[in-house]
Amino acid sequence: MPRPEKVQAVADIKTWWENSEAVFITEYRGLTVRQMATLRRNLRKTGAEYKVVKMTLAKLAVNELGVAGIEDQLVGPTGLTFASGDAAATAKALRDFSTENDRLVLKGGLLGPVVLAPEQVARLAAIEPREVLMAKIAGAMQAPMAKAARLFNSFPRNAASMFGQLLDKKSAA
């Protein structure tokens, strides 16, 4: 019979998992407490939480959620990063921290229903921030409208110039 605190821990993991856009799985073997605190602080800035849980409980939660394909990543000293905000920013924060501290190893993750390999997490981290992408989309949408506005403004300006030249020609003749 499972103990109530373990049942609650599995329920908490399921809740974190369900409320996240992405979950990244890392191995933290050899990191100091100070480095873990820095990692958590960096991840909080992106809207993510880093949790270290018992992997047997994490596997139970994953099985109850029906998530398949990540059981092999849930072994050893593993931490789970639950990204509720921008998944690319969270992946970038993990990548940046792992380049500074080679003891943090990106094992993979889950973006929605898609299982990510470590290389895919690295590619996700290479994506520009959401604000930059939104600005590019807005600029791409604005360009044709600005071009059309300039074209429509040119009709009266060109007509006025043409009539002015015609009047000058008539007055000269």
C-alpha cells in the first residue's frame, strides 16, 4: 500500500507536468548547492521551475499521464525543468548554464506531446526569443501595407506635380 506522502508527491509531479508547456530533463550529478541555486534562479527568470524528485515517483506520474518515450531519460540523478512560459527561453537558459558548468547534462525533454532528444533541445535553444519573432512577424506584415500606403500617397502627389508642370508650361507659352 503506497504511503500518503508518496501519493501526494506523484500528484504534485502530475500537476507540474500538466501545467507546463515543456519539460526538460537534465542530469545534475556533481553540481554544488550554489550552482543549483544559480540554475534555479536563471530558470525562474524564464518562467520555469527546476525540481529534483525521486525518479521512481516521476516514472509513476509519467505512466499515469500516459506519456511514452521518455522512461529511458528518467534514470540516475535527474532534475526536471517545468517550463510554463517560453519553452525556447527555458531551453536557452539550460543550454547556457550547461556550457558554463559541464556537469549539467541535457538528457532531453518533452515539448507538448513531442519527445525531444538532446540535439533537439539544443536546436530549440537556438530559436530567437518570442519577442524578436513577434517583431519579425509584425514587420513582415507591415511592409506590404506600408508599400501600399506610399503608393496611394504618390497618386495625389504625382497628380499635383503634373498639374503644376502643365500650368508652368501653359504660362510660359
